[in-house]
Amino acid sequence: MTFGGMDLTQSDEFCEIYDEYMDLYDIGLEPHAITQQMFDKYLASITHNALFAIAKAEWSLGFRSKDVFLRVNEIIDTEENIKYYRSLGFSEQE
């Protein structure tokens, strides 16, 4: 995984999943169907970046699925995302 900057939204994985979600929306799929499709496709390898990308895409479209909302909140509340980025070598400031 590469990062174009220090922001979560600048990782390749985040950008690819967000773009895929929005492309599916642009061809006429409904957000709840897209979210399910993304989970089906990425189930074995769903990462924090993937969840945040799906959550941002949903938010951009004015949609919020309960499962994504709960999982993202859990990641934030338990600081899993902070621990993950520290394990990659990011500093506290980053």
C-alpha cells in the first residue's frame, strides 16, 4: 500500500475503493447495494482503509449503513487505526 501523503484518503487502497464505489453509483446502483457488493468483494481482505473509503462514499451520497457506521466507530473508539499507522512507522504528529 502506498500513500501520496499523510492523509488516510491519499492511500492507493482508499482511492481505489472510493472511486469504485462512486463509479458503481454513477451507473445507477443504489448505495445499499454497492455497500453489500463491496463487502462481498473485499470480505476476506477488508481493511481500515476500505471501511473508511466505503464510509466516506456513503456519507458523500447522504447514505449511512448501520454496519459500516458501527465498524468505523469501533475502529476509532479502540484507536485501532492509530495503532495500525504507528505499526507502519508513522509518527504521532503524522
